[in-house]
Amino acid sequence: MSTTSRRLLCFAVLGLSGLSGCAQKNLYDCYMGAPDAAERRDCIANGQADVTVEPGQSINQAMFDMPADATRWVVKVRPGTYRETIAIDRSGVMLVGVTSADRPEERVVIDGALDGGKVRKDAVIVSGSRFVMDGITVKNYSGNGVTTSKSLGVTLRNLVADNTGNYGVYPVESEDILIEDCVTTGIKDAGIYVGQSRRATVRGNRVYGNVAGIEIENTVTALVENNDVHDNTAGIMAFVLPMSPSKEGRDCTIRNNKTYRNNLKNFADPNAFVAKLPFGIGIGVMGADNTVVEKNEITDNGSVGVAIIGLSLFFPDPTKLDVEPNTDRARVTSNTYRGNGKAPDPAYVNASPPVKLTGADIMWDSTGQGNCVDEPQGGELKTDGAAAALPRCK
């Protein structure tokens, strides 16, 4: 039965019985059982929460009020602007903003802007498990948007992160992560970043105007699918980097995404690794193993559609690495390409070897084992010299 049908049934019962109202459902149970976005919005709007925060009140105070013995705490927030940093160090918290499909401009906004042009550092910091956040915009922070750390069971859905510093949506050292239907923009490192984590799904998001759009770093088992990634410096990246708490990155599937026009000039902090990225990358795999890149639309990325590289391009001294540096067993299949490699980053075109881009649909630095390509466009693809030698996937 649809949400509208249930409401009509409720009103019919009221008319026949003379009751003054329909009992509210528990928001948490209703939300967790809702199969689609419309029903989840209805659950948030009409469900019973443990506390409801109104404009002018503090979301942070609602977190402090969580009873010491509570294993679950549902906080509903009414649309308005809240100027604070939210700190959550308890498990079992659900933080949801009331939204409407008919009035999408009316949202909960957590705004870090201060007087004099200054901004707060972080928007939301979470260190508890079983965390759900839905229907909230965070903007104008210098550090990060929504961070979870060492959390088991994380759902980040229908969020907007705009100009939140280094990262927008940012789970690290966490497990069983879902990032869905979010929008991130104006981020100077990665719009969506999953780092040093296990079992993550990133789907249905719109990511634009960042340095890295979506970055899966030193993570085991990730699915990146059905995302719209455009006008970043680099679109979708699966990385392994050294000097990280996790020493491996493997089993990432990148499929059914649109990654296009990722030609934005790099504006990262000069000390960050992503400051080294050339603009114009659709999908990049560096040092990660068992990565599958399939059924994506990869178009109009100035430097390269898909890059398969090892760490040696950016870390030429292997003795300083504490990770295996090569990309092994990458499978690049069934993607579509158009207009890639036509305007590569001049800084890399003119560089001396080993760092050099010539512009291509597919590039490979000839390192690693078991990498393969099987694309329907075949010989129509523009490849660099090494990528032309990649075997066909069996």
C-alpha cells in the first residue's frame, strides 16, 4: 500500500470512528522498514521520535540529553538553520531532518559560518556505532562535513555537503557503511571519502565541483555504483596510500556510474596527496587490488578516462613505502567512452618521465600483475602505449 493510500485509510477510519487522530508510528521502526525515499521522508515527517528539535534550539543539546542507559536515540530536526558543531560519542543515534519532495528548499541546514568571514572547523563528528543521518545539509566549515570514526553500521543518506573544507561525507576506520542519495560540492580534498574501512556501498550520489569526487582509500570491499560524478578535478578513485592505519585496499567494484567533464583545476591544500592529481581523470586505480571497473559512462575527461597505475608515479622511492605499491588484477570491462584525453593537464604532458600523460581513454603505467581490459569499443579506444598491451579479460 502506498503512503497516500495509508493516509486516506487513516482519514477514513477517523471519519467512521470519531477518533481525534491516528497514532504516530515509531520513527525508527518505520524508517528502517521503508523501501524507498518517499516512504522514508513520510516516516521522518510523521513518525514519533525521542526528541524533536525546533529552529532556535540546539541539536547538540538534544545529543547531550540522551539518557545514560539508552541504546537508541532518535532525534528529529525541523527545517531551519542551526549554527553549531554536532558531537556524537554514543551508539544507536538516528539524526534526521524533516524534508519534503514538494519543497526541497526547506531543509535542515547546519551552518558553520561565523561573524567576520570565519567558519567553524567541523560540522558533525561521530564516534558511535549504529549511526543514521538523513535529510540534512551541512555547509561552510573549514575541516570536514560529516565524519564517522571507528563506527560499525553507518547510514548517511540524503545529505548535502557544501564547502565543508577537506572532506564532505567522511567515514574512516568504519565498517558496514552506506552512503546514498547525497550531494557534495566545493570540497578541497574528496567530496565522498571512504578510508581505512570495510564493506562500504556508495550509490546514487551527485558529486561535483570537488578535487576528488569519490575516493575509496585503503579500504576492503566497496561498491561504488549509480553515481553522477562530474566537473571535479578527478572523478572516482580507488587508492592505496602509504603511512595509513590500513595497509591494503582491495575488492572495489566501480559500476554503472556517469563520470564526465572532470577537468576542474586542482585547488587542494598543497600539502595533501590529492594536490598532485592532474585534472581530467574519469576513474583512477592506484595500488588497489582486485578492482572492477565496469559498465560506466566515461566521457569528456581531458587527461584520461581510466588510469591504472602504481604508486611509483608519485612515490619514486619504494624503500619509503609500507604498502605493496602496484595495482594488481584490475578488470576494466564493458564501459563506454567518448571525448577523453583531448586536453590533458599541461603540467603532466610536459613533465619528464616517469610522470607523463599523453591523453587517452585508457592509460597504464605497465606495473602490476593480472590487469586486463575488455571493452566493446575495442580498437576505437585511444590508449597510451602500455595500455595497448593489456590483455583481454577472460
